[in-house]
Amino acid sequence: MLEHGLTTPSPTGIDLESNSRLTDLRGLEGVTQLSQLYVAQNTALTSLAGLVGLASVQGWVGFSNNASLPECSLAALAAQLGRPVDYDSGNTGTGDCGQ
């Protein structure tokens, strides 16, 4: 759950880093726009399903070294946002991308 991984909350951006207990982003369903989104080194993260309401990110979108997060999750997020993810490295999970 998200309450264990939100490291830098702000009205404009989200930075989720280095939380081995974070498995998904439930709790962010009401977020519709951000100025930036960075998710890194969350080894248990398997799903971006909590971002279902996110319609736009004006600035940088980056995902790095979330070893359990399937690459197809980022492709689905990019399609949802109508723009590419700016940085994608080390997201190598093999799970289901049914979001």
C-alpha cells in the first residue's frame, strides 16, 4: 500500500523511492494530473493500478529499478497519458499487465 512509500508528497509531483514493501499505488486513484512523477527502487512494486485516474503529467515521468514491475505496465501508462515515459530502466518484472 502507498502509505509506506510516499517519500515526497507535493501538490504538483510525486516521488516514490526505495521502499521494499510498496507493492502497488493504491491510494492515488483520485490523482488526475501531476507536474512530475518519479518511481524508483521499489523492489516489490508489481502494479501501477492506482494511477487509473491520472490523465496528464506535464513534466518528467521516470521509472527506474523497480525489479518486479513489468515493462508492459509502463507501456500501458504511456498509452493512458498519451505520451511516452521519459526514463525507463531496470523495470523487469514478468507479472500480468492487466492494470
